[in-house]
Amino acid sequence: MDYRTRLKMYDEFCKYLTTLGIPAVSAAYYDSNWISIDVQGISDVQLSKAIAERLSQEIIAHFKSLLKLYNYDGDYEKYEWGTYSVTNIYSRDARYIDLLVRSSKMEIIKKVDADIVPELRPEYMFCYSSSYQNGYFPAGYHVIYSNEDLLKKSEGKVQNQIIDICNTILRKNDIENKYKSEYLKADFYDRSNCNMYEISRED
């Protein structure tokens, strides 16, 4: 199957999903037993996933019929297909905001260092990506203090100031005008009470 034919098949599949109430904007399949489906909005993910779970067998049957119609040359029948095959639904807006959060991290750190009094500055800031597959988990920053005493002193005014800095810079860098404050989560820890290895991976 050449590239143009593959895109035509994906386009037809997305139009079909739209008739079911899943506002798909793109799809991808790579010789396996699952399909990656993109919707645009973050709020579209959970509803689309619920529809896909309910109508999974119908969606799988339709996709297989398209593979056959467009002469897909892989052996897709050798795989066991199930509900999980059609519930890999992602938001393009979420990917955009994840990148915005990651790309803005160093600018935010510089602003925090400049605006927060030295004795109450966090020691580290790490970012992490969103997850909307099984709930509402926005992208955000882990803000780490060197000890519990400094963390407690930062509660209230300083932590709110850090969050305000994050929101201000993210809005400034948001060239597509998609960012909202509810798309960011800031978690504050002291270094002795968090898994620094896990957090520093910035997954």
C-alpha cells in the first residue's frame, strides 16, 4: 500500500468514526492489533474513548473492511483484536500543550530565580507530560524544595507566585492560543519525600 492510498484509507476511517460521535482528525496503523486515533480537543478524549469501547467490535470490523478494500498487504488477521485495539485515542491539543510546557521550562526557571526571594526559591523544577487516557491529568511541573521546612514556608504566597509565573509565560509562548490555566498542574515537594529519580526523568 503506497502512502497516498494509506492516507485515503485513514481519511475514510476518520469520516466513519465521526458518524459514531468520535471527532477523529487522523488515524495511523502499523501492522499490529491496534489503531492510533487523534482527536483535536482535550475534552474530546474521554467521550471518544467511551464510544470506542462501546462500539469496538463494529469499529474493528469496519477498519478491517477498509484494509481489505484498499489491498493492505500485511496479515492483520494473525493478531487478536479487542477493545484495546480502538481505544488508543489522543488529543492534538494535549500534545501541543505538552510541548509548550516542556519548551517553556527554562524560561520559567529563570523567571522564578529572578522573582522569588533567594531563601524561598525551589531547588529544582522538572516537567511532565499530560495523560488523558484514563482521567484528567494535565501536564505540569514538579517543584522541588531542599527540605520540608522550606516547602512549608513556601505554601500560600510563594507557591501561588510560582504558579502565576508559569501561567504568564505559558500564555505568552502560546502561539496557537490554546493554553488554559486548567491545562497545567504544579506539584510541590521537599526533596526527602519524593522519588527524585522518577521525577527527574520528566516523563
